[in-house]
Amino acid sequence: MKISIRQDKLKKALGVIEKIASSSTSLPILGNVLLEAEDSLLRLSATNLETGVDVWERAKVEKQGKTTIPARVFSSFINYLPSDSVVRLEVKGTNVHLECGSTKTKINSMDAEEFPVLPEVEKDGHVAMPGMVFAGGLAQVAGVASTSSIKPELSGVYLDFKKDTLVAAATDSFRLAEKKIGLQKPLDPARAPSLIIPQRAASFLKTVLGEEEQNCLFHFSPNLIMVEISDEEEQKPRLRFVSKLVEGDYPDYKEIIPSKLRVKAVVDKDEFLNQLRRASLFASRINEVRLTFFPDKDEIEVFCQNQDLGEYSSLFPAEIEGEKREVSFNYKFLIDGLGNIKEDSVIVGLSSSSREEEEDEEGPAVLKPAQNETYLYVVMPIQPA
């Protein structure tokens, strides 16, 4: 294999590849990037056996071929080269020789035949949507997924494709986030899938697709999801991502979303965030912050106390409907939820327990944009000891 390629193109591709390449000691090949030169394209691939990615970049191919080299070393070396330079790459025996101007280096390679084959999904149907729209939706829910392996289905992001909407949701049992994304083209309800993607796959997609205005194509199989981006001008692939799905059934999370609110307050998001951040300086070990809603004064009191440090108390304005209520939350959960809301005005809703014998016990609270029905964040309160 012998090629020439611009440094900026190679750097960009390796930045994507590095997110997937594994540092497995039991299977060293997973730490390598597969390089494959054919026609006028260089294909770079990486996998950790759970997820895999292919990236294609244009290159001057003098001799076709393929090999693998350590992704981290290769990427670091390319990053240190001038951005306007051309990198020449040639495979000689068991080494990859790199040249850029007067700089020369040699990196040990491994046989490409040892590299795991990335699976593909049948393309008999797909869903299309702009990459940045999908990534933005994932970013609003992915951080809520559980980090525990006790319930694997909660460690992923649930994607429920409906006729004209994608509903993305995640929960860790203490809080829940749901985002609705409109589809450009209606789906056949009989072919609209529901699936759970691993949190690592969600993290990769929200990062890589975050600035991608072009449509991405989503293909599905019973245990895989594949996302593709093509070069619209040349009708050639530019990126392909494949991930295994999380097995199991996602819980019916709709049951915990309050249907009736006892208090509804409209607040300025930034003011609420600043209040919580100041109060957090005095939080106890369980991160408790107490909120008291005063409908008669249209104010919310934020209170936090720490026996070793002191306490914080402050009032801020809000438009409040309902009754006076006092409820405690984990301030980190509230900050996370507010941070996922893009709008300036936020509705904070309080509910009661759904159990009749505990009707005075505080139920889940709801955070959502005041002028937008596409996002919902539910957080459980800290019940009095």
C-alpha cells in the first residue's frame, strides 16, 4: 500500500476512529486502526467488538492494499504535523513508513487479516434525519442513563420510532429524560422499530454527528443499528457506524410521568441555575436542597444546610399556580435537567404520590420548557427521613 493524503483530512478521520479503538490487552488488534486503500479513497476502521466505525477520506492511491497500526500512536503523530502538509504513507514488510516534509517515522503494523470484520445491516428500509438534529436530541437524554450494570436495559438510550416522531428516553430510576424529534418522512407503523442503544454508542453519535447538517440514514436489524453518512456529490460513503443493541425490554416509563400537578411554577432558567449552584456550596452528603413554593408571593425559597459549613437561604421570583409546597431534591439532578433545556423559561411542576394512602407524600417533579412540548425531565424528590 502506498498513498498520499492531506494532514487535516487524516487528522479529522483519526479523531473519529480514536473514540472507538479499544485498549484491550487480551486482543491487541482492537487498539489498531485498519487502513485500506482502494481507488481514490482511504478507508479507516476501528472496533471494540460492541461498536465499529468506518471513515472514508479522499487520497492519492499509488498502490492499493491494507494494514493495521496502533490508533493512539498514529493519531498522536499525525496531530503534531503541520495542518497544511501532505502525509505519504507506505507499507514495507511489517512496518508502515510515514513521511511529511523532512519528518520520517516508522510504526510497527499488524496483519489486516487479524482485524475483526465489521457487521453490516440489511438496507431494505431506513430512517433519515439531519445528523445534528439527532445528536441534539441524544445530548438531552443520554446523560440520564444508568451507569449500573444491574439492569442493562437502563444503561442504554431507548429509541422509539413512531409514524412521524422519534421518541428518545433514558432513566436511572431517580430521574427520566424524554425528547421527541419530528421525522421528515412518515414511517410505516409496521416497520417502525423500538430499540435500546448502549450509552457508549449514544455518546459517540452525539459527538460525531453534532455538527452534521446532512441527513444520516439509520438502518436496523433485530440486534444491530447502523448509521451512514454519504458524500452527496459523489454518492460515496463518508462514515458508517455500527453498534450492537442492548438486549431486554425497556420499562414502561410513562407510568412515572405525573398526569396531574399540584403546583406549577414558571421560572427563569438561568436564575434558578444560579440559585442552585450557590446553594450547592452548602449541600450535605446527600446533595439535598430544599425548595419552598409560595403562590401568594410568587416566590420560591432555596435552602441548603451543612452542619460543618453553614447554610444558604434565598428567594427568587416565579409565576406560581397551586398550593404552598415544600420539597427536597438532589441539587445535581435539578442542575442536569435545567442544563438540558435550551429555552430561557422553564416550567417546574410538583406532584403527589400516586398511592392513595400516601397522597401527602411528594411525587415526581417535572421540568420542561415553557414554550416547547418536545422535552420533559422528571426527577424524584428526597423523601423526609
